[in-house]
Amino acid sequence: PKIVTVKTAADVAEYTADVFAAAIKSNPKIVLGLATGSSPIGCYQRLVERSRGGEFSFAQATSFNLDEYIGLDADHPQSFRHFMQSQLFDLIDIRPSNTFVPDGKCPDVAKHVANYELKITEAGGIEIQLLGIGTNGHIAFNEPGSAADSRTREVSLTRQTIESNSRFFPSIADVPTTAITMGIGTILEAKQIVLIATGAGKAKAVAEAIEGPMTIDCPASLLQSHPNVIFVVDQAAGSGLT
Ligand code: F6R
């Protein structure tokens, strides 16, 4: 993998926005893979500013998000659909019907996940996928132990992830315990992958992902098999790298 170590979280956002802006400019009909969480916020802010400044347009783009909690309505403040609307989609010219986020309230999860995979395929596959990384090495909601060839499916969240995400909910009991996530196999089919990480809390996961063995115990380490992956980390997140 290519490893880009920059100084600060703002530099990670800037670098990543540059990569995405270049990709959108070279293919306005791009199919983007998007992530939620704190890591992508700075990148989204820059993409919003730059597209509003006229540098490029999302009008012909399509996006697929990695994951969504099961049980939360689209307009629940902690749903990933709500996050995407408020951080990105409502602020740019992407067509609402071209934005796909798994539906946490779908009546038939098995049918929904199969259809989600189908839609990605019909769109021509994901050209560039943005990823964060969990402190336990998870990517999307593929927790340790997820199969390398896993597809979009329903998963149970680990205690560690529930605890870590509880900071956004009134109490830990309010955090959903299940989610829909793209699989590792689904993610690995993206033509390019950009994983971003900031802060010392990610240093161990980043080091294991890049320098550790490829193992399902650290889902992000499975990215080592991908031919076109960039890890963009700030100094703190990269501090465990040799
Ligand atoms: C979000 C996602 C998660 C996060 C990861 C890191 O769509 O799939 O895997 O990328 O939990 O989260 P943050 O960026 O909040 O540290």
C-alpha cells in the first residue's frame, strides 16, 4: 500500500479532498464509496467548499455508503443517512436519488442487502472508496473475525464499537447493537481505496493494518491485498509505524 503521513488532521482532510476532487474532475459520472464517523468530516467540508466554488460538480455522481445502524430512522440524528445529508448531500448538487445508504428500517434485511450489492454492480462498481478505521481495526462495520470475502449483510456490533459510539447517544443503552455493512469482499472490489486515520487512538490499529500480518483479526490488514490503496494518516495515527 501507499502510505501518506502528514502532520495534522487538517492535512489529512486536505490531502484526501485533493484525491477525491481529482477523481471527480477526471470522471464526473464517478461512483463514490463514502464513510461516516468523525474521520471524513474535514474532507467533506473541503469537498463542499470546492464544489460550491465551481471547481467540480457532483451532479452526475453516484454514491454508496458503507453502513447504517439497524433500527434508526433516516432522520434520526445518529443515523448515518442523517449524517450524510447534513455533512455532505444537502450541501452539494448530488441528485438525492443517486445517493445510496443502507436502510436501517428496511422490512427485509436479506432482500435489502442483496439489492444493495446489485445496485453497486449496476452502477458499474465503486471507483474510489473512502474508509475510516476502528480502534479494533474494523472497516465499515466489519468487526474482527469478519470473512475476507464477506458481502453486504447484517452484523452485530462488538462491545468495543458500541462503547466507542456511545459518545454520540444519550446513553450506551441507546446505541443500536446491529447494523448493515458492506462486506470486506464488497469493499475490496472498489478500484481505489483511501483509508484515513487521525489521532493517537488509531496508532495501534494503523500499525497492525499496514505492518501486521493479513488477518481477519484486523479487518483493515486485509486491504494489503488490494492493488490500489492509500493510507492517509496524521503523525499521531502514524506514530506506531516503523
Ligand atoms: C463509518 C464506518 C466506521 C468508521 C470507524 C472510524 O461509516 O464504517 O468503520 O470509519 O468506526 O470512526 P471514526 O472516524 O469516528 O473514528
